[in-house]
Amino acid sequence: MTTFPTADAPTTEPGIQPGPPENKKEESKANKPLDILFLQDATGSQGPYITSARTAIQEICTKISSSASLSKGALRFGLIAFRDHPPQDNTFVTKNFGFTDDVGVMKKSLDSLTATGGGDGPEASTAALAEALNTEWKDDAVKIVVLITDAPPHGIGEGGDGFRDGSPDQNDPLDIARQMAQRGITLYVIACEPALSRYLHAVDFYRALCQITSGRMVPLLNASQLGDYIVGSAVETLETEALIGEFQQVILDDVYGQGKPIEEVMQSVQQQMEQRNVQINTLNVEDIYVPSVEADFNTNVWASAGSVKTARAKTQVQQQPRLKSSFAGAPSAPIGSWGSYGASGEGAAPPTGASSLFSIRSRAKKSAHSPAPRTGLAMAPAPGAPPPPPAPASAFGAYASASVPQPTMQQQQQVQMQQQKVDHSQTKRVVMQSLMRNAVVGAGGVLTPTGEYAGKAQVQVQPGAPAPPEASGSDAV
């Protein structure tokens, strides 16, 4: 079993003090409590993921506490389960179990969950995000939301959506993400694959939500690795938080006080990190997605939009499979497929024999233990829901029919936790979170400074959506 480092991080070369010399008020991450809130999809296919979290929760707690040098009681877990809005699902929309520092209580909460129902395909993830925003967080805690799902939210343009205009509670997930960024809440989305990538917009949309909060979306092919992802995300976030504590005042002075361009400040911070050889524990997850100009364009459209409604018509259709061929026995479902429409049941059991935490996953040949996709045939639509979508006409329709042999995984992702030099994406996270926590975060990444910088000029964090990609498809790989 791989062990985690117990020394405080970030680390620097001997004799070099971390952080910019102008900022003497360094804050050890050991002094900051950690609140981790799980948003767990509790619909039909999520049984393996709930089981994995339930089994690993004690180890997750132990590893985070030891790796991050957290004192007793400084780590709290929270859980919000979600399904869907009536009439798509009549059990519950969200179920908030609250925060606890007792691992036994958290395990009992997970024990009480069963994976069932779900209705149309998109689920009530927006309602879960809204509830997460308004949960009772510790003011001084490092705040992490981990959304675990294989379905998109309502209203982003998926076929068969029972609520095409968006969440019935009138919440907009883009606005929620901006408020999370403003309050210092980092969003991680664990994308349960290959199911999520069968939707038209889900992957790009969740990437955008994470981009707004300076979090990450990471794909998960093997339910038994869920604990790895949670521990890795938490440890990396805690160590990033230490860097924010060191650099934040300088960043605010440069950008809000002196009006320096954000990119220039990022380069300066990156240079200081490199000079001091600052290293942090980093979760490295092998990318399973095909690089795509359309996908990048769509992510920026969603992230820059004022609302989901205004962004829907601007997105581009991706003309190629989402998943790399090495991660599936057949191309992923056709663009515009119906994903998990009407799924029920708890799906396949998680694969067995997974290697221990954060060891590099070896490449494997075809496995008969790969989770079976949702069939989409077991549940009739609820009253008032749109009629079931037609069966896909292409050969890729195997994803929508249990009678057709399902593709098997050819290769397992490599997942590794290792200490490495701070890269550009992590520096960007330090700068962006420093700025957003001291501003009102508006649509399109417009920041209005608050606090001691109130009245200073607004700052554009990210440019508007880029021009649409060429239709030639030359970006395919």
C-alpha cells in the first residue's frame, strides 16, 4: 500500500522560505480545518459508487488526516444525496445529512442510501449544488464539494430532458458556481464513465462549473478507485490553500491595487514558485477523453455565460467520440445519444482486484469486470415526462440495449499521487481563488473588488467565449 507523506507541504529546497518575501504572514495548512461535502447521485446506476464510498470512508478519513497534519476534529464530512424532481422521481430531490466529524455517523449515512430511480436521464444536481452552497460551513475551513454523478443537470440541452428549461427550483448552476468561487468553495466533479460522456453536453458543462471555482473534473472508470480520487483531491486542495495563504496579499495588491494584468501576475507567481522549487502533492489522473476544439469551445461558452439558457444555443456539436479508443472496446455513444434515460437498478458490482491507493495503475487487457452501462429500458417515463427517445440508429446503439454485447474496457486509467513542482494550472488556481474570494464574481468572469479594494476597477478574469471552431474537424486525433 502506498503511504502518504506526513510532513507539511508545500515543500521547498533547504534554506529557502516558501512564499513571496513581501508576505510574512504565512499560514500553515495544519491550522485550517477541512470541510468535505459529498453530493452523491443516488439514482439507479450509482450503487457501486455508494458502496465504494461506504467501504473506504474510514481509510479516506485516516489518510487525509495524516497527510494533511489535521488535528482531531478538524476534518468534517458532509453528505447530500440527490435524485430528481417530481414527476421524474417521487422519492426525494435532495437529502441533506449535514456535516459530522464522526466517521461512524458518515458511514451510517452512506449505509442508509440505496441507488434507485432517476426518471429521464438528467438529474437534480443543480438542486444539490444549491443546497451545498447554503450548507453550514465552518467560516475558517478549507471548503471542498465533491459531486459524484453519471448524469447532467436539467436544462443544458440534452434530449429527453423532462425539464428542458432548467431546474424546477429556478436555480442556475452557473450562478451557483460563481457564488461558490466567491465563498472559497472548490468544486470537484467525479465523472462516472463511460456513462457521462454519452450525453451531448455533460462533460463540457461540468468542466465549466469546475473551471469557474478553480476546481477539477476528473473521469472515473472504476468505482473501486473512488477513495483514491477523494483523498487526492483533498490533499492537493489543502496544499494549494497553503500557497493561497502565502501569496494572496501580493496577488490582490498587484491586480486590484496596481491594476496589473492577471496573466502577468500569474507569470510572476509561477516564477517565484520555480525559484523556490515549491512542490505540492498532486493528483494525476490520466485523461481518457479525445482532445477536441469543440469541447474546449463549449467549456468556455458555458463558463463565460450569464446563464444556462443564454449559452445553450451557442454550443457546438462534437463530431467525434468522447472517449479515447484505448479506454473502450468500441467508440463511445453517438453524439446526441440519450445516456441513462429511464435507467433503474444498481448496475454492475465494482471491479475487483484494484491496486492499492495511488499506486500507478497497470495497463490491462480486456476485462469482463467492467461496469455494464445503464440499459435505459427498465423504467417507463413518469406521468408528464416526454416520450422515450427513439433507439439510436447507428451501430453505437449497443449502449442503449441490454440485448447487445457491451464494450469492455481495454485499458485502466493511470492514477498517481506524487509530490511535484507546482505547475501552471495550480498557479492559476492560486491566483484565481485569491482574486475571487475578495470580489463579487459576475457573469463572464467579471470581478468587482470588495473589502479594502472596494471601489477599484472591475477585473475581467477570463475572456469572452472564443470564436466557434472550424467545421473541418481537423482537430480530431
